[in-house]
Amino acid sequence: MSELSLDTRAVTSATAERSVPVARRTRSHWVVHTVLIAGAAVMIFPFVWQTLTAFKTFTQSVAVPPVIIPQPWVWTNFAEVFASMPFGQMFLNSVLLTIGRTVGQVALCTMAGYGFARIRFRGRNLVFVLFLSVLMVPSQLYLLPQYEIMQNLGWLNSLQALIVPGIFSAFGTFLMRQFFMSMPVELEEAARIDGANPWQTFWRVMLPLAKPGIIALVVFTVLWSWNDLLWPLVVTTDPEKMPLSVGLSQLVGLHSTNYPVLMAGALLATLPMLVTFMFLQKQFIQGIAFSGSKG
């Protein structure tokens, strides 16, 4: 009987010892999830406030204390967006701008990234470092020379002025280089044994396997191109040639701004990006994880 009680005590003691780390892990999980939920709430609050403001009256949008839930819900703000600017044409301009820049960056950055990752040539690392040094220069410094180039080419107030300067990206090249470096060298060796030249190896073997990295580059480029304001604001003065980002800035008045109409326009402009990220979220995260797996 005494031996049985000793065994019971030993089992109880071992169970208690094991339960301590489990309890600690449970508490740490609660802390982590609490911090993540709080961070998510802070990040999503501006979008929720924008959505609610889009359905308010102007008086409710500037009321003190602030009105959180609109009473009543006003739907005419969206109609006023279309009446205040050529929303359809600006939306089309934004779509063409985004597609043009995205296609250009995918084509150029994948080839440049593969070249820096796999093709050995004299001074490769030095050229790559100089290429990356572009990231340290503020983009505002390029405005004047780029504007003069567009003016000399006669491209002001045109789609090509919006698209062409944005198809080159040092960050996109770096992203694709990191992704190609994470891929096994044996794939290229097998392709060379089968008689493939460097272009065939890139096009038929490496590029199809780089789909996650390409999707990550696409998402980055789409978000940057869709939200770009400064460059389109400089090279376009005709409302029919402006993208949505510039058109929405025209809704900001000199002395007063109709915030519900502005938020309604911003909400309409945000929805395509939300849908894009929802469909490509998994591939985007996978591409970012792979691109940072090897330096």
C-alpha cells in the first residue's frame, strides 16, 4: 500500500512539473495574441473610420464629439464622387498605369535578378552594389530630370509618361535576385546537360519555378503604382489623363473639404487593392518567405 502511494505521488509530481511549462506557454500565447489583436485593431481602425465617414453627412463628419455610427446612412456621397470628377476615366487610367508598370517591372526585374544571381561576370558584385545604392537616394530628387525628359519627348499628359519611369525598380531586382539565389543550382546543371542555353534555362526552368517571387513582386508593384501620387501629380494637368490618386486629391478644397465625399471616393479606390491582396495573399507571403531564405 505504501509503495502504491509513493508511485501515485511520483506520478502526481511529474504531472505537476510538466504542467508548469504548459501553463507558461499558454500564458505566453495569450500575451502574444493580445498584442497581435491590439496591433491589428490599430491598423484596421483608419479603414473602418473611412468606411463609416463615407456614409455620413458633412455635419456629422466634423461634429465634436465625433459621430461614430452615421444616422442616417447617406448613400448620395458615392453619386457625388462621380459628379465631381470623371471617375470612370480616372479609374481606367489607374488600371492602365498599374498594368503597364507591373508588366514592365516583372519583365525587367526577373531578367536582371536572374543575371545578378546566376550569371557570373567580372564586377558583378560591384555593379549590384551600385544598383542597390539607388534605393538610398530619395525618389523626389529624380522629379526634375525625369520631368525634363518627359517634356523633351512630348509625353506630358500621356500614359507613357505615367508608365515608363515606373517600370525600373532596384527593389524588384533585389527581390528577384534573392529568390533565384534560394533555388537549387542542380536545376540549371540538369538543364545544361539536356542542351539548354542560358535563355532557355531562364525561360523554361527557372522562371516557372519563380512564381511565388513574381507574385510578391506583382503585389508590391500594384500597390505602389495604384497609390502613386507625386509623379502623376507632376506630369498630368488634364483630368482625363489623371489617375484616381490625383483625382481624389482634387476633392480637397482650399478652405473646406467635403470629407464624406472624399472618403467615399477613397473607399471606391481602395476596394480593387483589397480584392487583389485577398486573392494573392498566400502566394505573396510565400514569395516573401522564399526571397529572404538565402543571401
